[in-house]
Amino acid sequence: MTTEELQTLVLTTLDSNDSIDDTKELKGSDGKEVDQLALLGALKSLADKEMVKYNTIENEIWVLTEEGNEIVDKGSHEAIVFEAIPASEEGISISELQKLLGDSGKIGQGRAFKNKWINKKGGNLIRIVDSIIDQPRIDLDIIRSTGKHPDPKVPTELKKRKLCDKHKIISYSVTKGPQFSLTIKKQARDITFEMLQSGEWKKANFKNYNFDALGIPPSGGHLHPLMKVREELRQIFFEMGFEEMPTNRFVESSFWNFDALFQPQQHPARDAHDTFFLKDPAVGTQFPTEYLERVKKVHSVGGYGSNGYGYDWKIEEAQKLLLRTHTTAVSSFMLYNLAQKEFKPVKYFSIDRVFRNETVDATHLAEFNQVEGVIADKGLALGDLIGFMETFFEKMGIKKLRFKPAYNPYTEPSMEIFSYHEGLGKWVEIGNSGMFRPEMLEPMGLDPEVRVIAWGLGLERPTMIKYGIENIRELLGHKVNLTMIENNPICAFDLI
Ligand code: FB9
């Protein structure tokens, strides 16, 4: 029944009976009890117009479960067992009975025994009483038709056998309101220009303001899960006393992205297959010239104890502008600036987008967010790097780490980092790390004593694992479902 139909039913009933003691008695046009929830909506708007007044009536009634209804219809399991056992001496074999009654047989046997209706004789079951009273069936039938039982203990017992449950039934008592009438006058919601012009507003019947109305929840922005994980990682770095590097420059020169990191100009990562080079502007020219000369030298002929790469280093190559392939490009710039001042130990971090011309697949896009930690201090060793990473990943909820020797042009030694992921039940590669090479640090002007340890990981993988996202396209891109963004919980690493 529609709200309008329900309102008419209430008004006409009130018109003829002055009040409705319990709307549970109200029968709809289909003769069935009206839906109390729908009725509430109808009553609310009639009460708003002061056409009726209503109070809520709460009743608790017992309602049978599916099994309870079955027992009323077919009898209790124990009664069915009794009926299935022939009244004869030899009775029936248990296996026979099992075949006959299936599971209900098992349940029924136990109770029939307990009720001292049947007993075992040899391998068979026999009756030990002539007839029985199926009390549960009787009681459940009473409950089904009345919603209660003369002996309140009975339904409670039957509830334990999951045969009935207590339900709260809401209904209403209704009386006429001061504005009662059989016709529902449309209420004006707002005073309009026309009403003011026509004076209509003087006799209009305005809808009351519902100051309890919650109103439309203000929709606010939602942080993308990646940004939530990013914020968590930033807090971890700040907790560990790190300073955030400025990463707001996606376009870098090949010099800071590669050359400064002692990555040779013919390195495969430096060709357009892996790196997005800019067409316009294609080159950058602002470089600290002396430093650039030292970089040229260490690449071409070596120095600082290194043989270098022994190739003809070209400034044209270093000038090429590109979309940074790693935030390590920012680290090189920051370490160079550090070398220009009185040395002091530093701890830097960066979390931002990097771009690689890679084939897009379920876990790789042409860009990802790199997380990087860099620590510079005199006398740092590999053990410090491992120690720092254990502390860092511990705060990410990642406990068991393993390190595998690896290679990066700008770090020696280098290590890939693995952690055992209980949920995935396997060792997961969670990042890369190493000690920046002297060929990178000393041309900057850093004291040879200064050691710089660094590690990096991606933001996407931990976010996907944390939010149970299989395919990167569900995390980023036009296929992302916004509800996932809207209602995904705040990221708390200790839950990873
Ligand atoms: O993030 C990665 N894996 C990862 C990280 C956390 C994690 O958390 C789970 C809850 C447990 C799960 C997985 N990786 C690094 C490993 C792989 O996913 C890898 O396939 C993809 N890598 C990206 C690069 O892909 C081309 C992740 C990204 C990455 C790799 C290396 C660095 C940074 C990001 C680095 C570095 C570095 C090394 C030395 C000095 C300075 C920086």
C-alpha cells in the first residue's frame, strides 16, 4: 500500500472509530495486516500536519524458526522416530531407521531415549511405551498461533533448541489531531514570491520545520587509499626524525636523475624505452659547472679511488629533460646542497610520483609512488642500513626481513629487501637499498668519511595489500570505484 493509501486508511478508520488502539488490527486493502514500517511514514507526515497523534506500542512475541514450523507441520524429531518404530517386539534396526529418517532420525533418537519412549534391544530400537504426546509440537503450535505460551518457560526452552525466537513487534495507537480531516491538505514548504504577491501566504498551511531532520550529510573530499598510506609513512619518517625532501618537480634533468647518481649515459634505463624524455623544453642548462666537470671526470676517467666507466661523457646527454624515474633524483640534488655547507648528519625522505615507460600490467603502471629514505653521516655502515630498515619496516607492521644482494648503478653494496607475508604465505619483495657510491658522493664535495645509506619501496604494493586490491587498475585510473575510496578505513599499519 502507498503512503497516500495508508494515510486514507488511517483517516477513514479514525473518522469511524475516533481512535485506533493498536494499528496491528488495521487490515489493508488485501485484507492482510498493514506493514507497520510503511505505516510509520504515513503517520509521521499526518502528525506533521497535526491531523493525527500517535504513540508507539512495543510488543515482544515469539516467532517460530523454520525448524519450529516444520515440527508443527510434521511433528518433532523424537515423535517421528517413535512413529517409525514398529510397535512389534523386534522393533527396527538402527541402520534401517537411519535409511528411513536421515539426520532427523539421529536427533529424534536421542530425545526419544531421554523421554523413555524407546530402548535398544540387540542391535534394534523398540518402543517401550504404547503412545506418546508430542509436547513440543503442541507447544510450538500454540506459540505459532498466539505469539506466546501460557507457561513463559516453554518458549525459552524451545529457543534453546533453535525452534523459536523472540521478536519485537512495533505498532501504534492513533488518535485524531487538532487539524484532523478526511482530506489531506497539501502543506506549503516555502513561502514563494507568488504567495507574497497574492497574499496567499496569509492563509496557507505551512509544513512544520523538522529541526530533528539530519539533513544531507555534507559530502567532503576523501583521501585516496594511496594518500592515506602515504600519510602513515610520512608520520613514520617524522617519528624517526627524518626531514621531507621537496618533490614537487616531476621534470628533472638527466644530470640529477642519472649522471649525478654515477649512472652511465649508455645505461639501458636511460633510453626512451624506459624513460619519458621531454620534447619541449627538451634540455636544461642550469648546472653547477664545477660539479658537472667533476661528474664528467668520474664517469669518463674515474677518481676518488674509482676507475670510472672510461667512456666519452657528453653534456648534451646530461642536459636532456625527463620525467624523473625515481625520487633518488631529488636525493642527489639534496646531497649536493648538503655538500655545499658545513657537513651535518641528515635524514631525508621522499614519497612522491615517479615515471617509467613500462608496459602496463596488473601491478605496474607508467608511474608509481616511490618511498625513499636517505641517511648521511660519518662512519655509517651496512649494519646501520639494515638496522634502520628493520626499525622502519617494523613500524609498517612488517617484521621478518631478508636481504638479497642486488645491483644499482648508484649504490654498492646494494640489497633487495624481502619480508615474509603471513597473509600471502610467501616472501614478498618489499624494496631495494644500498650505500651510495663514493663516485656519486665525493664529486659533490662530501667528505670521504661521510657515508650515505638509502632504501626505497613503492607505495602501491603495501596499499593494495592493505586494502586487499588485486589489480592496480582498481586502485588507480578511471575504473576505480569511488565508494571504495569513500568508505575505506583509515590506514593503520599494525593491521597489515
Ligand atoms: O614496494 C615494493 N614492494 C612492496 C613494498 C611493501 C609491501 O608491503 C606489504 C605489506 C607487506 C609490499 C610490497 N617493491 C618496490 C617491490 C616490488 O613491488 C617491485 O616489483 C616494484 N617496485 C617498484 C619499482 O618497480 C619498477 C617497488 C618499487 C620500487 C623499487 C625500488 C625502489 C623504490 C621503489 C628503490 C630504491 C632505492 C635503492 C637504493 C637507494 C635508494 C633507493
